[in-house]
Amino acid sequence: MQEATLACPHCHQAGKHELQPFLDLGKHPKQKLAILTDSLFTVSCPSCAKQFTVLHELLVVDEKQHIGLLLAPQSEARELDGSAIGKEGLQSYTLRLVATTAGLKEKILLLDSNLDDRTIELCKLYLTMYLEKPDAQLYFAEHQTQADKLLFSVLDGNGALEGSIECEDELYEQLLTTAQQVPLKAGFFTAVDQRWAYEYIRNSADR
Ligand SMILES: [Zn+2]
């Protein structure tokens, strides 16, 4: 645990809070829910007892599945050297860098659904072209296995929920082989998001 002194946004009193910088989902699977419900990022003010959200750096690993997700809030970085994190053995891990809790939640949902995040980003890019809303952000919501569909939430430029959009499993299957061939640097936390997909398509058009 990491101790931090934070000012409450409600009563403006400074208080000491314990923040969790590291989480092993293999050992603590229930903590997944704490991320998905934001309770991991919620603290209570010791003065007025009201709750508020604190975004902090968090490394989530699954040592069994060899997965590492690094939440670096507001970070503009596209990749980060895993050896700078101070945790051994990350070289053989699948490493992802996210800047928001929405991004972190999406990665966890994708892991649970056993879906490849690179392929999902290519699907989103495809769907975004249909939406004709350049500011729209898509987040994976659910794999509807009965209907063979992938469901995405659509957020506007301010992050407000606008609706949802879906694609057939078939699109995912078609893009899977391509996406899995995209090389990622071993031992680096990489941002695999809509910008990643866009840059990938732009680079492959240039070749
Ligand atoms: Zn307070």
C-alpha cells in the first residue's frame, strides 16, 4: 500500500489515504470486481465521510496468465519499458498500457471473454468509419455468444454514453490473423487503443 495525503473535493480537508499500486488478479481474483465497479479508486474522506475518486498508477498482473496491465492516468506515453517498473519476469508477459480506468476495465473484460485486444481495436476502427463521428470512442461491452455478436458502447467526445453498436463475430474472425501478426515490443507496456489501430492501418497503407 502507498500512503498519500489528498484534499477532499467536498470539504477541502486534507486526509491520509491508502492507495493500492499493485494487484495480482491470480492471487486476488475478487479484486477484479473492485476495478470494474471503481471501488478500487474510491476513498472516503476522514473529515466529512463523503467518497471521492482518486486515479493513481496501478499495475495489475495475472502471474498465471502472464498478463500485465499498467494504468498510468493521463499519460501520453505510447509505450513504457517494463524493466523500469521494478517487477521481475515481465519480459515474457503480454503487457498493455492504459491511461484511463475505462481503458483498464475494457482490457479486463476482453481477458475474461478471451478476446484479442488488437483485433478488437481493428473492429472498432471499422465500426467508427460507419458511425461517421470522428470524436466517438468505442469500448467493448459484451460478447453475445448466442447471437455471434460483439457489442460496443459508444461514447461522445466528452465521454458521455451515446448508445451502442455491434458487429458480427465474423468481422473479428477475419481481422484476427492480421492483428496477431502485428509485432509488439517484448517487455514493453504498449498502448493498444483506437490510435494504435489507426496508426497500424496508416502504416500498412504506406508499405
Ligand atoms: Zn471531505
